[in-house]
Amino acid sequence: MAGRQWLRADPVLASLWVGLAVIVVIFAIGVRLDTDSTTDEVCAAPTAVRVPDTDCTAHHPGDTWVYYRTGTAIPAVGAPTAGASADPPAGAAEPGVPDAGT
């Protein structure tokens, strides 16, 4: 066994690869959960008008999340939120639909 040499891995490089693998797995789980979503959520003012989703309930008292079934047209910011449900879905909701609507 005198002629056999072991290949030694660099611990820093090995740690980087493990970290990268963890990031990829977390991303894949997030994509999977997003595609399983059955509703889209948007922020609405008490006047039933869509407002920006950023920090929905933190900046303006009375603002709340409303929900649309996936595939339903989502109103743009400033448009009425007719057809939305105030009841949170049983499953996951997809937050932050683009401000321009879909």
C-alpha cells in the first residue's frame, strides 16, 4: 500500500459546494410550493380598491389582503377589487402579484 495516495479535498471548496447544493434545494422547494398555489393575494384598501402590496397592513390602517383564484384576472393598483374573497385560502397563497395586474 505504499504506492497508494489519498486524494485530499479542500474543506473550504467542499463547504462552498454543500452551501450551493442547499441553496438549490431551497429554491426548488419554493418553486414547487409556488406552482401548487391555488390563489393570488393582493392588498386592498377599506374602499375596495387595490393598493401596492408592499407592507400591506403595516403602513395604512384598514388595508387588508384579499384573495383571487389562480387564473382570475387580477386588478391593477387603483382598480376596484370586485370578485375578491376576504377569506384566506385553506392552502398557500401567492403573494405580490405584479402591480400592473395579470
